Amino acid sequence: MDNQHQEKLSLLQDLIALSKADNNVSFMETQFINSVALSLGVSADELQQLISNPIDYSPQDREIDRIIQFYRLLLLMGVDANHHDKEIDFCKNLGLKMGLNPIAINEVVKRILASEKGMLPPDELISIFQTHHN
């Protein structure tokens, strides 16, 4: 398996783990994960296999890709309109594990939780991380 495909599976595994963080995987969360898998070119069979047999964590090399992954996690967290503390903690911890700036992580989470739609414009997201760049 090539490194790019491994990163895609790792990204999906993070989303699966987040969906389970509150012990309630909603239909909307499942649909979101399926949609991301489809956009990444990961088959339904591969996704099902990943759910049954987790792989080793493999963060993406480029920081911008890790920021996008972090944002996807936050979008998944809000897809069912519930923000559980376990999900928030999961996202923050994974952001740290990805090597993202902790101040930027907290700022992005704070703004997303305050947002009516649970999203940030891409330029605002990037600006937050640029402001707090390591």
C-alpha cells in the first residue's frame, strides 16, 4: 500500500474514532464519513475493513493537509448538531498529535462552537493557523 493511500485510510480512521467518541454514531456522521471516503477514492469495502481492523496512525506530511484533516474532524463533530465534551477533547488531542499549534487549535474550536453553522470560511481557518504558526 502506498503512503498516500495509507494517509487517506488514517484520515478516515480518525473520523471513525471521533464518531464513536460520544458512544453514539449518528446517521449523519456515517453519511459524512462515507462521503469523505468516496471523495478520497476509498471503496465501501475498504472503509468497512477499516472499521473492523484499525490501522496504525499515519499523520500527513504537509501541515496544510493536517490542518484540513483537523477541520474535517470538527465538521464531523458538528454534523449531528451535538458538541459533546468527549468529541471536543478528541479533536483537540488529535490536533496536538498531528503537531498543530495548541493555541490555534483552541481558537479554531472556540470559533466553530460559536458559529451558527458550525463552520469557518477556509481563509479564516488558514489565517488562525498562520497567526499562531510554530
